[in-house]
Amino acid sequence: VHVVESGGGLVQPGGSLSVSCVVSGSTIRWYTMSWYRQASGQERELVAQIFSYSTITKYQESVKGRFTISRDDDKNTAYLQMNRLKPEDTAVYYCAASRPGDPTYWGQGTQVTVSS
């Protein structure tokens, strides 16, 4: 199973950015898809999750109302739409696919920088 993120970049505070995560080698519908982030010098933290076989989502408190996680099982792709971005959202964003009994599959990460 391979996980590849794309869509990061530089955006001004208050702006929007969408990152994508394509899974190959398996079907995404079996997996809970998660977005994590890791800022420089800090630990990796969970940002958002969308659970397998459902549209149930979970968010870190600091991104609630600003970020939206979604999935398109037909395209084997998960998304994270980020609005009203803040400088403290700057981090490398990682996508992960997980399900019981399997290892967690990670992407290589994509840099998101929020700066004026």
C-alpha cells in the first residue's frame, strides 16, 4: 500500500489550501484516513480523521470549523480542505491509512506554510 500526498504550498494568513492523498495497492474504503501534521521541533499530531465505511469525522479542537476532511472512495483519495489558515498551521502534513490488523501506511508528507 502506497500513500502519496500532494497540494501543499505557501499561503497567506486567512487563505485556503487543499491537500490530497492518493492510496494505491488497496482500496481506501477499508481504511480510516487521517491527516497528521508536524511543525518544526514539535511532535506529530492528529489533525483530522474520517472513518472507514462512513462519513464520520473527528477533528483536533484547534482546526474545528476551519478544516474539512473528506474521502472519495471511487478515486481512492482523501482530502483536507483548510480554510482561514493561521501561521500556527504551518507544518508538514502527513496522510495515514489505518485499519485493525494492518500496519499504518504513511505518506511522505507535504509542506504547508502560512506566512505573509
